[in-house]
Amino acid sequence: MFHRLLAVACIFVASLSDSTGTADDWTRFRGPNGTGLSDSTTLPTKWSDAENVTWKVELPGPGSSSPVVSNDRIFVTCYSGYGVETGGDFSSLLRHLVCVDGKSGQILWDRTVPAPEREDRYQGYISEHGYASNSPTTDGQMVFAFHGKSGVHAYDMDGKELWSHMVGTESSNRQWGSAASLTLFNDQLIVNAAEEGRAIMALDKTTGKELWKSEAAAMELCYGTPSLVAREDGKTDLVIAVPGEVWGMNAETGKLAWFVETQLTGNVSPSPLVVDHSIFVFGGFRSSGSYRIRTGGKGDVTSSHVDWHSRSSSYVATPVHHEGHLFWLDDQGIAWCLDAKTGEQVYRERVPGLKSGGRPVYASPIMAGGRLYVVTRRDGTLVIPATTTFSIEAQNMIESDATDFNATPAVYKDQLLLRSNSRLYCVGRK
């Protein structure tokens, strides 16, 4: 358990001010606090090579990370110089942070970081998501990229590197590579370095100085991005799900505030989903199920703060919440809807016509205008009404792109940003 395994080193955070972007920004993985929700009501529902593609740009390499947006600048990570064809030589592996002009689709700059001496081989799951799974984040003045074993790097908006911080070069027993994305809280940059160092830590976003670090062997196979939840007493908890437990940590110090024991065994990939004062957690093996947990309390709150435990779950994708229901499409191509209040299954429907084998979906859904947007790997993007009756409104293919689409989409000025292993697309109504 966390309280037996965790060693914490904390430094008080001097400043809690934070920069905010414009209403058109999508500054982190799955948007505001990782909810996957956009207030846009005019996203396109149909597109193709010949319809509603505002621009497209060739990327320097593949990746499964999502783009983020601030002030008409789009940031996305990629990797180059390594694959099956190299036979395991990491000498040419580079991780990229690319800045694209949102208006024109032109690449403004591309910054690279070499691989460390020790890296995971290109096999198993890493061949699906590659070496660029961690989405960047930005506060509108700086942009931050987490490159796994190649460290965390901060740049100004023109691409000048400001600092870098190494977080370890360990591997899990799966050797699947890094996955978690970055989270900003006031002046802190939160890093889930479970894969690299069995730790979660906070860095000063301006200097890269380590503010606190919490280490635990129990973090192995924790791949989700931490979420923030406001407590009723005015404090903020940092929430992360690990195999067997959910932890609520003081976001300012990293100290454990509460924990819940769960049946989420195995690798936990979905991120915690926060809705008001409730936390929904999914993941582990498919039979592990899902939970609704109320934030707050102290110490072990398993018996007092778990509202429900359902056998329904998501293995990779993080669900979205809409009007009292949870929606997602799992990696096997099955669409789910749960009642968020009770955990009861509303529907479970296999999506027809997915041709891309045993794992047709890797990305998480986002929602806008009462519709779910779900990217499949090779069968286009599904537009699904967020209702309690399953249907597909549209299935949009970009036929000219034969590479995988593994990334969760982002929203930019009533347009959808889609990322494949070769290109970044901006899709909008014309």
C-alpha cells in the first residue's frame, strides 16, 4: 500500500499563481482537467480528403501523443530514427517537440532530444504507441514536453529551451515504455514518472527545480495522467490510480491525504476522470471494473467513500461524462454507456465494420455539441451521439493516409485536430 511504500521529499511551493490561456486553448491531454469536454457547438461531423480539411502537415515522425493548443500555436511530440528496421540501434533515436502555426498549418519550429543510453526495445505494446506517447502541456508562455527516459524539457513559445530535468531510466516489468502526460497546477508541473522512476513529482515550471517527489514501488504499471479535484474544504487533491489503489495526494506537497483499495489489478492506463467532487477510475485487466469515489477524507476511506464498483471497464481509453452518463469505446471496438450515479450498464454495443484487427481503438473519446468523437486506428473517426441509445452519426475516413491514428483528438477554434503516424490534420466546417 501507498502508506507503507511511499517515501516523500517535499519542499514548500512558494507561489500558487497560474497563467491562463484563451477560450480557444486546449492546453493538455484531453483538454480542461483531462475531461475530454469542449464547449464548441460547431465542430464538423463529416470530413474526408476532399471535404472540410482546413490544412494538413507532414510530421517528422510517428507518435500516439495528442496535440495541445495555446494562442494559435499547436504543439505535438513525435519520434524519429528508430523502428523495427534499425535492429535495436538507439543511436539515431530522437524525440521531437513540434510547433505548428494553427492558422496556416506550417511548422514553425522542431526541437529534438536524443535517446538515453538505456531505452526499451521496439516490441510489444511499444510498437503500437512508439516513443512519443506523452502529450505536452502549456501555460501560454511556456510549453513542456515529457520525453520519458529522455526527461522533461521546457521551452518558450519560440522554441528556446529553458530547462531540462531527468526523471529516471527504469522500465516496468512489461517494458512497454512511458505513457503519462503532464499536468500543470499553479506554478507546479506534475510528472507521473512511474515508468522511469516509480515516482510522481512536482517541478517548478519556471526553473525545473524539483519541489517534491513521492516514490513507491506500487506505482509500477501506472500509466494514467494525474487529475486535480477540488475538495469541499477548499484544498486541491492530486488523484492517480495505481494497481490496487487510488491515491488522493495534497497537490501542493505530494503528501498522501487519502487512499481507496480497489480491484484494478494489472496495468492501469486510463486517467482518473473528475466530475465535481467525484472521481471515476477505470483500468487494470478488463475484469477489474470501474469505481466512483468521493474525494476527501483522511487515510483509508475505502469503506466510506466508494459510491459504486462496476464490472464494466475500459482497458486503455479514458471515458467522458455527459448528462449523468459515462461513455467510451474500448480497445476491442465495443461502445459502452454507464449510469454515472449507479454504475449500471446502459448499453454495450460492438461497433460494426471495424477492420483493423483485435485492437481497433487506442485513443480516448472527446465530446462536443452532444457528440462523441472517437478516433479508430485504421477505420476513421466515429461521430456518436452522446445519448442512452447507441448509434453512429458518421464515420469519417481520410483515405490518403494509410498510417495508424492512435492519438486522442484536440479542439482548436471550432476545429478538430487529428494526428496520425504521419500527419497532423485540422478539420473544420467550410
